[in-house]
Amino acid sequence: MSTGESWHEIMYDSTRQRSLTFDCLEEQSYEERMKSGGDPEVCGGGSLFNIYFITFMIIVSFIFINLFIAIILESFNTSTAEEGL
């Protein structure tokens, strides 16, 4: 998810609620899930997951931006030091 590839689809899948087109289980035990082949047909957690995913993407974006800036500044300092020699 931190690469930004289809993170919104994971977010939408985790917040799915029971509807006419999606019939999910309100609660499912571990044994029931393993009997069904591990298919995750459990209902999502609601809007709390939206807040989590959006916050996660913002924090990860800041980390990646800071890494790129650090690489650029380090190469700038290296080139400046080589010019002084």
C-alpha cells in the first residue's frame, strides 16, 4: 500500500457493509473461516478504516518525500565537497 498502487481499493474492501449485492457475515470465527477456505467474507469496520488508510497514506507520503530530499541534499553536499578539493 505504501507505494500507492490501488490502496483505495483495499480501503473500500475493508469498509464494505452488507447490501443487496454483497452478503457478508457480521461475525465469523477462525474455525468457520478455515472451513470456508479462508475466504474473507466478513463485513468491514466502517468509517474508522477510512481515517486509518488516509492517515497512513499521508504519513508514508511525507516519509518518502523526506527520503528523496535527503538523497538530493546528500548528493549536493558531496558535489560541493568535491569542488572544494
